[in-house]
Amino acid sequence: MKRCNGWLTLVVLLLAFAVSIPHASAQVDRIVIAAGTDEDRALQDITNEQDPQKKLAMYTDFVQKFSSNPAAVAYGNWQISQAYQASGDIPKALDYGDKALAGSPHNLDILVSQASLAQQAKNNTKLMDYAARGGEVCSSVAKQAKPDGMSDEDFTRTVNEEKSAVQNSCDFLETSGFNAITSETDPKSRMADIEKFTVAFPQSKFQENVSNYAMYTLGPDQLNDKARLVSFGEKILASNPNSLAALLLLANFYGDDAKPGSAAKAITYSQKVIEVAKADAPDADKSRKISAGVAHNTIGWAYLKQEKTTASIAELKIAAGLLKGQDDQQYARALYGLGFAYGKLNKLTEAREVLTEAVKIPGPLQPMSQDLLAKVNSARAKGK
């Protein structure tokens, strides 16, 4: 709320910009109460009132009196919402905030206010809804059409000014949406949140983390929704072709899929992971090395499915080298694959060496490695 020479003018963000540039469908709403109007004078009276209960009643009367003015109704309901928030009545605050949004649905200030209330109420469904709606508005700021007659330089400067003006609100809504994902315990609700977040914030700084949550949520211990998993992975790659999490998601999916052609797809996605991870680079961290190791692992197992045993050994050896001391379960998978491949080629000594290492690693592959090692030792004994 801003005062100019005694007049009360409510301007959310840059009014001049709102007038001069055509907006995308979700462009930022601005509440404007014209100076000198009855609404303006009524708001000045409310501002001067010090008693919270009387002020609340005045805002209620204000909304009723000026019900034909959408801006006045939206602003009045928003102020009532804030009054209830101050008194600790969060349900009523949310209710009146939603009424304010109905009149000004793309207003970032109100969306931020509602997101804060939803956090207080621990209502993840509403929190993600406000965050997603805010993300759509934030994205629209950069998607405006340049008006006729405006220079490229002036247009770029004006857009950058508005982006700067909304940045704090957009950052808050993005972080709030991510927090809703991390705190959601129901897998179906979490996945719904992830999909909303991905659409609303396609270039989010949290995108890799969100993709990892999606992999976990869509995995065999959670939703196990294969079609949804593939759709999500492809959606991420459409906005970020170098997303390691999405590439690994699809590589692992196709690596486990038994349909014809899936092994080839697993190899393609895994090769892209290796290209993006750059595990040999001096600045490669543990995460990138593990990503590359998992990708080599997937390729090795895909080659085994394709009966390309020699090629699989080369990939699995690289995987084992990258994963040793970094990820025990993936390391064990590479060793077991090597043992299996060496066994197929009757290289029993090599098979015994890698399987002897594999059986030392606790986990789901340990009994399988023990069983395969016993078969290899039996075959070696018979060969002698």
C-alpha cells in the first residue's frame, strides 16, 4: 500500500508496465484503487482505525458496499484474510484469501500470503496449488510479446525490471512447492505434487532433487506406475535434456524392461548419462561418478540381454571401477554381472575372482552371488 500526496493508491508491481505491454494469459495481476474514489476514501478511514475488531468489521462492510468493484473486493478479502491470520484463525484466513484470489487469481502477493498460510496449516495440497499457480505467473513474465513500436533494448530492460520485481515472490513459491514435495508422505499425493511442480517450475534449481523424488516414488516400493514414470522422465528431458536424474530414470526403466527394443533404449539413455556426467573430468564429484558408474552398469546388463557378452564385460569393468567405494549395491551388481559374463565365456578363474569380492557385500545380491560362486567353483573342480 503506497501513499502519494494524501491519496491512497494500491499498486502491485509496475502499473506502467501493465499498461504498455500485452500480457500472457497468466500475467501478474495488479490491484489498483483509483485515487479520490469512494473506495479510496473508505480505505483511508479503515487505515486510520486502530481497533483490530472494528477494522475487521469495516473491511467486511467495505467488501459488501463495493461488491461491484472486483479490485476492491479482492483487496478487502485479502485484508480480512490477513486480519484472521494475525488473530491465529488460519482456516478463516485461508478461506478469505481464496476469495481474494478468486477476484485476482494471478496476484503474486496474495499467492505468497496463501502459501504461507498453507504452510502454517500443514496443508500440502493447498500449498502446492498456490505454488504451482504462482509458478505459472512467474513464467509468464518472460513470455510477453513485444509491443509494436518498442525497441528491443527497451523491451528487454522493461521485462528484466518486472522479473526483478517478482523474483523474491517467485523464489518463495518455488521453495515452498519443493518443501511440500519433501514433506508429503503419501506416494500418490507426492507424485501429483511432483507433476504440478515440474510444469510450474520447468527450470527449477530443485529439478534434480525433484526428479530423484520421482524415481523413488514411482519405484517398485511405491507407486510402480511404469507409464507415469516414462511420461515424467520425458517431460523433464523436454525442458532439460541434460538432466542426469531423468536420464538415469529412463535408462534404469528400460534396462529392467523385458520388451523388445528396451535394451537398446537403455543403452542410448545410459550413453547420454556418461556424456553429461563427465566422470573423468577433474571437477567430477561423487554424484557424477556414481551416475556414470550406474550408466555403465546398465549398458553392461543390456549387452548381456543382447548376448553381447564380451562387450558387456568391458562396460561392467568400467562400472566396477567407478562404483567401488562409492555405491556398494551398484558395485555388487557390476561384480555379479561380471561373474555371470565370465561364466558364460567359461572364464571361470576371472568369474571366481569377482564373485569372491561380490559375496562380501551385504545386500540383495549377496545370496545370488554366493549361489553363482558355488556353481563356478563346482565347474572349476569338474574341469580339473
